[in-house]
Amino acid sequence: MQYVKFGNTGMDVSRICLGMMSFGKPGSENGLFPWAKTFDEGKDIFRRAIDLGINYFDTANVYQMGSSEEITGRFIREFGLNRDEIVVATKVHFPMRPDRPNGGGSSRKNILAEIDHSLRRLQLDYVDVYQIHRLDHETPMEEIMEALHDVVKSGKARYIGASTIFAWQLERMQNIAERHGWTKFASLQPQYNLIYREEEREILPLCRDRKMAVVPWSPLAGGRCSRPWGTQTGRSKIDGVSPMVWQSTEAVDKPVVDTLERVAKERVRSMAQEALAWMLNKPEITAPIVGATSVKHIEEAVAALDIRLDEDEVKALEAPYVPHVKTGMF
């Protein structure tokens, strides 16, 4: 396994981050990911991940309404992982008590409540990275940054991060933190993959300039970059989130996936390996968050670390891309 520093910090993370979104109570009644794996179903996947050297695990309070955090904590204890060697990240923002007062968001009240709830579910004393899942437009940025700073200073998180945000918003929040002497964001989690590359325009250069870790979510676009176009899987048949994110751009995304399939075949690689290798060769990328529902998924992701793409290969993969609208939500 390859390890790198987490942005401008001294913390080491594996170049593959295991997305714990894949684990939790299955069923749509338990959250947005009905295909999630239970503790018993996921044990072999997690075991293989740690055997391959993965030390970085990303979850969120909202993933299957807290059960992902619970299973993450159980895995850590089940396999006797050394807390000083692993990196655990979680997030706050989306409603945990829908339609109830103070049921979600990034207010000071909710941040300070939800970090305690997350630590209880994880059965940990602290998380390594505490991230805002989205920007809360109804809470002042100053309130958000001060609350996150207080979480760090209380010892409940080592670093803070942001996810899916516009470049100007990220820069403004960093400036607020600098002005007040508060903790700044150490990392960004953007959507970034072969069919969505809008972050190359502004926010990736900003992260490079600020020496922030970049940890993309959906590096395979919900599986679209891992199989021939139109192929259905057990997950895709019941996945209600992916259509919200990518369905509106299918006409322009299909040529990218078709090209990926062709190039991968020419190189005798899986589509997932080719797509991940393309990303891992980008200098701004710290570690993609790989959601795995099988041991094979983990093995393919780790194998991609040893693949180097030539210039013609990169040009071929990137040529069909058409600009997308950046919404700030996905």
C-alpha cells in the first residue's frame, strides 16, 4: 500500500480510502442506500481492505441513519485495529431527524450535538476528520467555522474538512478561519470522475494552492465507470441516489464510458482499474473514496495504484468529456 500525507498535515493516509457508505442496515426504510451490506456480509470486504494496507475509512452520520457509523466502529473493534494507525472520517449536515426542529444542518447546536452522536455510534473518543457534508446556506459561515474549530479544540476531532462546495465558498470559509485564528479545512471531498470533471476548473487548483487533501467521492460515478454502459447490477436496480446525480447527463456521459470500455480492453484492464488509475495519476488527488460491495472491488482498487497511464491514454479517456452544470449539491 502507498501512503501519503493528508494535505498540509502530518497525518498518513492510504491512497485508497474505503467508503463505509457500503455498510449499514439494508433496506430503503433505513436510508438512501438499501443495498448496504450488514456487519456479517461486510466482514470479508473489510478484512481484505486492512490486509491490503488500507487505513483510511470514511463514513457519515446520515449513512443508513447512523448504522454505517455503528458498523464502522464494530469493524475497528472486531479486527483489533490500532487506533493510532487508522484514520476515521465522518460528516455532518443532512437531517438525522427529518422534519423536526434542529434535525439537521450545520448550526453550532447541530454540529456539537452530532459529533457526540457520531462518537457514540462509532464507540470512539475522537474522529480524525470531521467534515461538513454540504454547505448549510441557512447558517452563517462564521458560526459553522467556529463550531468546527471548537470540535477540534475539544479533542473530538483532529482535523476538519468540507464536501461538495463551490470554490468561492471554500475560500471564503478558509479566510474566515484565518482571520479569527480558527482551524481551517484540511481536506475537500468533491465529486470527481471521468464523467464529471468540473472541479478541474477552479476548486482543484484552489486545493493545490492551499495544499489541501482532495478525497473524491464516487470516483467510479456510482459504478457507471466500472461496467459497459447500460449494464445492470443488483445495486443499480434499487439505487435511488445515482439517478438523481447522473440521469440528466446520460446522453453526454455515454461516449465517455464507451471510450473507457474500449481503452481498458486495449490495455487488458478492468474498467474500474482504468478509471481509478486515471484519477490516481492526477497530482491533486490524495485518495479516492472507493465504495466496495465485494472483495474484488477492493482488490481492483488497490491494483490500480501500480498502473501508470501514458499521455495518449489520458487524452483518449478525456477527449469525449462535455462540460456539466455544477449545482453545488452533487
